[in-house]
Amino acid sequence: MTFDRLVLWIVYFSTLVFVWRSLASRPRQWGWAIVCGVIFSLSLGLSFISITWAARVGGGLWLLMVLLPILGLRQINQWLKYDHYRRAALLARLLTWLHPADGWGDRVIPLRALALAQRGQTVQAVQSLKPHQTPKSRIYRVAIALEFLILRQWQPFITWVQSYQEGQIPLNFALYHLRALGETGQVNLMLREFVALSRRLNDLGEFERLSLARLYVFAFCGDSDSVSQLFKRELRDYPQVKQQFWQATADWYGGRSPLAEKSFQDLLKTRHHLLKQDIRHRLETPLDLTQQPLDSLSRHILDQLNITLQEERRYGTPISAPPAFATWGLIALNLLAFYIATRLGGSQNVWVLYRLGALVPSHVLAGEWWRLVTSTFLHFGIPHLSMNLFGLYILGKFLESRLGLIRFLLVYLISGIGSMGFITFLALQFGNEQFVVGASGAVMGLIGAIAALFWQGWRQDKAEIARERLRSIVLIIVIQAVFDLSIPEICFLCHASGGVLGFLSGLLLLGKGTTESQRTQRKRR
């Protein structure tokens, strides 16, 4: 596969996914759907004339109209996390030139109001929202809600949210509604609302918002230890000043008011006006007059939440994993081998690859066994290298955090070398000589080992998240098999044997023992 074709496949796949997601969302995002539809159609049409020009035009438009706005939106969200509202408003204004539809321009008004409120200009912030608080404005509900939030009028906000919308609270307001219930001491209702909200956020993949919802629940219930664990893991990148505030809030509601009061007094030195309002609200509100005692159902919800978190931290995405030294080391070795091949005459030069140690079964059988190892670090061209290293980066970080450095390396090498050995064995049996390079067998071994991890989690620990992720892994394997069988240049048997070896070695290395956290989890059940 050439670089131009790889670019086109990325453009085709990503634009179709965006069109589908834009039309499936409510309300439909017609701007995204039209932009991505035009890019897909133009790229497809040009491909019948010139693959090179199709890749250049389609790839250029994709970078400008899809990737750049996505990266910009991610940066806006990052700045919002740190309360850099003024920067976020400026970038949002610039992005409206690329996406004038889908309400991108409407984001600027709330961001500017928040920037004013953050500097202590509360009156000006509220006044800037007033012209947009009529049904004629597309953001009139946001403008009304934001006034309540800027003024920290929590109970009026709850009343307004519950009155204007029949049924399910819009996701834009649901997280604030959850916090408002905690701020007003309605913790039992907060926990019941959390159950429904967490399902919505999980289904939508809004994991950062889900972590914030869990933070509010633990903090207002006074569970200081769980709040601390969130900041060590899922919310590790949360701003330090906010971490201190919510840790102090958990201490405050958990009966450690002297410790919390000291933290709040230290935080009053901050220049964040809205945070100062929240601190004063804490210190001025008597605990015995506002906070409800937890009933039995609320305690059950908290217990289930802790069990869910334990399962996610074992089988979910490793948010707070240690540095993946083995993964980065393997990536470096593959890049080094590619660089050497390029310097010696080119990574697509068969003679160069042969001299560096490509797999030739007859030569392995003649005694050159080292080709089983060296062939797994050689690649035929940039697309081949890129796809394998991308898979190694994504899968490697996850699996290394679960297995540790040594066991991870064992799975990788067993799968990679074993798949090359399997090809050599077939050549011995059937006389089918091949010339093979690539880390594909090893990467498929990582998928197999991850499948083993989820299989163990489903069968041994009864973890629902493990069962769901096992289904996703099986689907990936099926798609990969269909892809391999449809392209003659790809060694299907290398991939299949690597995946099987990864699964078996993963099961062996994981073992049957349970960790202390798993035993604790079972006792709680």
C-alpha cells in the first residue's frame, strides 16, 4: 500500500464516521456532515483521475477542515479545565471561520461571560448574557443557566432545570445539576440522579465528565479516600488548585472540618473569583442544616460505584499507568532498523532486507535461526511501519500497564518470533518458500493477550466491563481477518498465529491467582 492510498483510506474512513456520528447526534450536526461529505465525495471522484491528486486535495482539506477544528476543540476544552476562558473564547472565534455552522460561533458568548466572571466582573458578565436570554437566541437556555451558575444560585438553577425540560435533563446541564444537588445538601437525590447520568455518559464515551460526576458524588458524601484516588488516576491532570478544593470539600463533608478549613483558607489567596465564591459558600453554610444523612439505597450506590471503579482500573484504559518503557523501547528498535535499511539502500529493497535478517524459511532451517528475531523488526516501506507502530503504541501502553515490563516483552517476543517460526514450519511441511518481514505477528499477539486479559476478567472476576471489551476485541480480530484475506500481500497466517500465541501466552502469564483488590471486591459483593 502506497502512502497516497494510506492517506485516502484515512480520509474515507474518518469522513464517513463523522457523517454517521453527525447525523446520529441530536440535534443533527449538519455542518460537520456536509463538510465531511464534500471531502469524501471530492476525494473519491479525484481518485478515478489521479490517486496522487486525490490524496493531496482530500488530505489537505481533511487536515484543514476536520483535524484542525478537532485539535482546536480539544485545546479549548483543555483551557476550560484550567479556567483560561479568555484564550478559549479567542480560539473559538477563530474556529468559526472553518466551521460557521453547528453553533461554533455561539460558544464565544458564554466563554466571554465566564472570562469576565473569572476576573471578578460579575455584573458585566451577567449583563453580557441578558440580550441572549430570549427564545429568539439559539443559546438562550445556556445564557439563562450560565447566569445562575456565575451567581452560584444553586437552588434556583435546580428549579429552573427541572421545570423547563420535561423528562431527561439535557446533558449540557446534567453535570451542573448533579453538583447543584450536592451544593444544596440533597445528597440522596444526587446519588439517584448520578445512576442515570453515569449510564448516559458511559454510553456516549464522555469519560472525563463521568469522572467529574464521580468526583462530585464522593466529595459531597465525604469520601476523602476515593477523591484522592480519582486525583491519582482518572483526574490526574485536573488543575492542582481544583484538586485541593475538592479534596478539602470531601474532608469538610467527611467530618474533618479543621483540616478542610485550613485548606480553604489557603485557597482564598487564589485569583480565581468563582473559586473564591465556592470557598466562601462552604465556610458560611452550616453542615448540620444542609447535609442529609445517606439512606440505605445511597450507600448501596456508593458501594457499587467503588466496585465499578475497581473493574475499570483493572480492565479499562490505564489513565494513570507508569511510563511504558518497553513499548517505547520496541518502537525505537523498529525505527532504528528502518533507518538502517534506508541508509543501506531502502526499506523496500529486498536485498537490503535479506542482508539485515528478513525471514527466509529455507535459510532458517539451514541454521540462520536469528532471522526469526531480526525479521520482526524490519518493515517494507513507510505505510507498513506506520501501521504496525501505531498498533504497538496503542496496544502496548495498555497491555504493559497490566502485565508489567518483563511479561509484556515475553508476550511480544513469543508472538513475534513464534509467528515467524510457524511460517518456517509450514514451509518445511509444504515447501512453500516465503520472504517475510514485519512486527504484525507481535502486534496481533498483543491483541490476543488483551483478549486473554478480558476473558479472564469475564470468566474469573465476573467484570461486566471485561465482557464488553472482549466483544470489541473479537470484532477487531474478525475485521482484521477479513482485511488480511482480501489483500494477497498480507500474511494472514503470520497474524493468526501471532494472535493465538499472544492469547495463550497471555493466559499463562496472567495465571489463575487473584490480586488483593480482586479478593476485596468479591468480599464486598
